[in-house]
Amino acid sequence: MAKGGLSLRTRMMVGVLLLTLMGISIVWGRNFLALREERIEAELRQVAENDQEVFDAVCRDEARRSLILADRIRAFPGVIQVFASRDRGALAALVDPLWKMANESYGVGQMQFHLPNVTSFLRMNSKKFGDSLLFRTGLVAVLTQGKTFTGPELGIFGFYLRGILPVMEEERLIGSFEVGVELRPVIHRVAEATEASFSVFAPTDDVRKMEFAASFDVGGFSLVATTEEDASPERFPEELFKGIMEKDSRYLRREGEGMRASPLMNSFGEVVGAVVVRVDARSAQEAIAEGRSGARAAAAGGGALCALVGGYLLRKRPSSPRAKARRP
């Protein structure tokens, strides 16, 4: 008596089912991988954005601290009176102990008195005076509108996080006073805390008016300060800087790294430059590669299983009505 088997119709139905299951497993694997890559990419973007927010917060705090120090020095006995008398030597002697204390204890890199015509009257960090500072829009606003100013501002020696306030004598504007912290050491502190790299750029047209030389130009901006030892134009695509002056941020991902460029703004909401955050994406790429390997392995395993089952079914002889009729 012949052994019974699956009917031809049943075998065809099982084959179609196996093919369908194989297709579903492949599609599911691809969708799972795509979702995984999107999640990893979103996390990388978030890391860059968080590092940017840390940078912005530290810069705001440094600028506010500069403003507080400027206010205290302005209120120091005799400062306003000596400044009003325009005795540069006496003013320097009076402020010098305060300058040394702020420089050694708080990392202050600049103190300066300005006249109402937006010229320098006294720099505690330099012997230069009498030069026009009309290119500094923040300072111009302080002297023309009586506003206080905080934030990054480009000067003849580079970017400083400044606090600037007007100096009045009996309701008469006699000038302004500023305290500034150099941006360069600040970005190094932030880089150590976040394990990211930071580069600060200023508009090339503005940098050309200064007394320092920028490292290189790219996309209409010049590199002013960076924590990268191997910084070069090739590491900063021009498309990063598109929209910066319109206050737009841009994120790019390249091999092994993610980059986010954002506008650098002062307390008046003016864009004075750009900051680029570079984060390490190698671990994210490894996770994506592992996910792809896993998806391929799952698809291959599903295909192998379907092939084994299908092979087994094909080896089974189909049942026939005649065989069934001979059964007792």
C-alpha cells in the first residue's frame, strides 16, 4: 500500500505561503533597518544640538559675568569722575589693580573705556587708543541708544564675550566701559566638557577690517577660533554656512562625523558669526552597520528556513485518488 502524501494543490498553496512569508520577512527587515538608522541619525542630530546649546549657555554666562564686572568697576569710587576729566594716566592707575584682579581671578582679557564719538579712550590690555570703533555695532548702540550690551563681538584682536554699558555723569553721557573675555579659551573649556569640537567663524568682510589674520575663508566666513588641530577648508563644506545670516542652522553628516552650523548672535539679536559643532559619528555608524548585518542575517535565515521546508515538501509524493481508493 502506497504511502499517502500532500496533494498537488496543497503543495502549491504551501509554496505560495512560504514565498509570501519570505517577502514579508525581507520587507520587515528593511523597514526595521530604516527605522533604526533614522533613530540613530536623530540621536546624533540631538547630540550636536545639545552641544550647541551648552556652548550658547556658557557664552551667555560669560558675557553676563563680564557685564556684572563692568558695572562694579564703573561704580568704583572715583572712576566716573576721573573718566569725565579725561585724565588717561590717572584713570589707568585707578583701574589697574581692578584689571589685574579680574585678569588673574576671572580670566578677563580686555577692559576698555570709549568716548561718545565711538573711539577708544583707554585699553587696559593695550597701549593703543584714539582709534575709531565704528565697526562695532554693539558698541555703537550702547553709545547712541544708551543700551547695555552682552554677547560675542568681533574686535581688532578677535572675538570677545563682552559686557558693555554706558557711563553717565549727572545724566550726561561721558562714554562707555566694557569688560571682555576672549572666546578662544571658552570654546576649549566647552569642548572638554562635551567631547565635541567647536569652530567659530566671522564674516570675511568684517575680519578684513581687523588687525589679526584669519586661518582661512570658506563660504563667505573666516575661521577666527577653533579647538581642531587639523582644521582646514576641506573640513568645512560651504553649504554649512548657507542661511547663517538669516539665523538658520544647518546639519550635515559626513563619514565618521556629524556637523551643525548655527548663527552666533549677541544680545541685540544680531548675527555676528557662525559656530560649527563637530561630533564623532563613528559609534553611530558602527551601530548602523551592525543593524544592517543583523537584517541581512535575518533575511538569509528566513530564506534558508523556507528553502528547507519547501525542499521537504517537494520530496513528499503527492497523494492520488487511486491511492486513496486502495486504502482499506
